[in-house]
Amino acid sequence: MFVVEEVETFLAIARSGSLAQAARIVHTSQSTVSYRLERLEKRLGRRLVLRARGAKGIGLTVAGERYRELAEQWERLVGEAARIREAPDAALAMGGADAISIYVFDSLVGELRTRLPQLRLTLESGRSTALCDRVVAGHLDVAFVFYEPVHTDLRVRPLARYPMLAAVNSPSIDDEYREAAGALPLSALSRSNEIYLPWGPDYDLWRERNLLREPVHTVTMVHTLPPLLRTPDCWTVTPSFMADDLKARTGCRVLPLRDGPPDRTIYWVEHKRRRADNATALRALEDLLARR
């Protein structure tokens, strides 16, 4: 059995060869040093230190030498344990395009924290291009974006595809939808009430092909969409993963569009060279996504 104050005092005696010097090392009185040594020897049932009258120093018995080896091993183990405790926890810097960070990160981050309770997370939201640049520069470990970047330093793969749906704040739209037999035609929507979100070049091309003019309303950040979408007869186009939340918050109808825009694909983007300190967190994140 190791009692911290006894072990530290014994090592101070063994290394200094003096009870008085040992007292200064452990910041106590010489009488306390003697008491701790006697208590240790009594517990072990062996004499550890040779005390000779008139001698300038003290030495160790055979049992004392052996105990010193064990005590120094204990001291090293305590030091290693302290370094483990003080070592930084696993860290992960994760970025997502605006809609992804709001609607996908919500549950994903909770699951990741449950899997890795000591994980230190940095979360960022931004434009897909800017997030990819931050991955290249090493500021982000992984980004979730809506387009497939091309860069020699990036590893990119598709994660999921989501159909684009019309979110419409108009009770009468249900009649149009029933008549359309399962897919709402764009002609059923008032083009002057469109709320535009910048979903990407392919979405803008779809708008051009359908002769959608410059929108009256523009929203660049998804969290600002609900106040506008509560306006009667306003409508927008969003990925399906936003549908339930928008219906709950605005009371809008969310319906499939006939000949609608291309699906939104979420891409995983990371640097080709993973760092050792984020490998565990990235593997855990990959596993969580694979189970979805």
C-alpha cells in the first residue's frame, strides 16, 4: 500500500541522505519526517533506513533499497497518469453550409457528444466555397456542403440526396395539388411571391429555364426564412430535410414540384491527410452517418 506523503518523504530521505534535508524537500518539520518514516516501516514490518549515531548521513537497508525501486516506479506511474489527465481531449472542427448546420447538425452533434463525451467541438457555418477553403487551409477537419469541390488536397464523397420541395403558405394550394395528381406545377405558384434562396448554380439554371424573374424576396440565411414564409401566398423551394420544421413553424404546405429543380446532395469534404488528433472523432462521425 502506498500512502502519498510517506512515499514522498521516504524518497526525499533516500535521495538526500538526511532527515533534515528531507524535511526541507517536503516542506515539513524533521520530527514529522521521522514520524512518517517510522509509520511506513511499521506498516511494512521492515527497517528501511539505517540510523547510526554520529554518522553524517543515513543509508538504506536491503529492504530500503528494494522499496526505493518500487517507490520510484510508483512515482513514474503517478506522473504518467497526470500527463494523461492533462492531455488535451480529442478535438474536431466541423463546418456546414447554413441549412446543413441548422437542420443536420442538430441531431448529429448530440449523437457525436454521446459517443465521445470528452470531444472538444468547433462548429462553423458558412458558404460552401468558403468552408472548402478552410478545410484546405487546415482550419476545419470536415465540411458538409451542397456542391462537389475539385481540389487536389481534398477528399470528397456524397452523403445523401434530398428532393427539392415547394413550401407554400396558401390553404388554396391543396386544391391545385389534388388536381395536379401528385406533383404541383410551377404555374400554380405566384411568381411575384417567390422567396429566393441561393441553392447553387444548378438551381439558378432551373429558375432561368422556367423564366422565373428577379425575386421580390431574397433570403441568404435559412434561419431568416420562417418570418417571410408566414406571409400569405409566399412560397419557396427547399430540400426535404427542412420540411417538417417549416411546417411546424410556419403552417405552410410542403409539396413535390412537377419538373422541379435537381435534388440537393450533401457532400462530405475533408483534407486528404488526416491528423492523428482528429482521426478518432472523424471515424466516429463516419460511423454515425453510416447508421442513418
